[in-house]
Amino acid sequence: MSETAQRNRPETPEPPSVGEAPRKTLGAKRGGGDPAIRGRTTIADGVVEKIGALAARDVVGVHALGSGISRTFGAVRDRVPGGRPAVTRGVRAEVGEVQTALDLEIVVDYGVSIADVTRAVRENVISAVERMAGLDVVEVNIAVSDVKLPDEEEEEEGPRIQ
């Protein structure tokens, strides 16, 4: 073969000899396509509820999540041996494939601007859920169920009877 013909001839890899592993060619991808689209990720409602609850609690002026009744039942449930604190108390989420909506019930501290607190809660929840879960938050509904007065007693942490 002439020298020009050899230069223009495409190179074909030599087959592996007996007992030798096949050679991988550089740049070849297995399965083809973007790995991000090779499967499905689902996020449970409870995951989004936890993210939303923690983000809402981070806002100054939020005293607690949930209504008075749910907090009372939650305090009793927390005292049961083996029970865990209800992190998601006062938060409900509906999660779709790419979108989510949250409903929060909060108690605010007396003296704060409810409009400012709810705006900050909404912004913090949306930011946290979109960043962590990658979901588009279509709405965050907030119900302010109570105002914590400075002279009100706190929920007791321990049992009353000793």
C-alpha cells in the first residue's frame, strides 16, 4: 500500500489476543445520553414538609408551628417512650413530579409584623425547598393561628407528676 493510502486509511483497533480484556475506546459512553435522565427521582411529601418546617422555624417572629390543639397532642405524643418529636407539625405538602405546594400553620410572637413574618417565612420556605428538592414551589399558604403573648406559659417539656 502506498504511503498516502496508509495515511488516509481509518485506523481500526486490533482485536484483543486470547486471554486479554477488550480495550475501551476513549470517549465512548455506555448506555448513551445524559445520566440525569436515566431514571426517576421521587420525593415524598414528608421530605418537603420537613424542609418547609425547618425553614419556617428559622424565621425570627415564628414562635411555633401548628395550632394550639395540634401542639398539645404533639407534646403528649412526644412524651411517649420511643416517640419522636413531630418536626412537621403544622406543615402539609402536596408533591408532584416537578412542582409542590405547601400549607403552613404558624404561631407568631406578639409585637412582630405578621405581614413581614409571613413574607419572610414564604421566601425562606420557597428558597429551601427549591434548593434542596429541586421542585418548583407553586404556592405557600400560611395560616396564622395564634399570637404568643409574653406572659403566656410555655408548653412544659417534662412530665407534671414526679
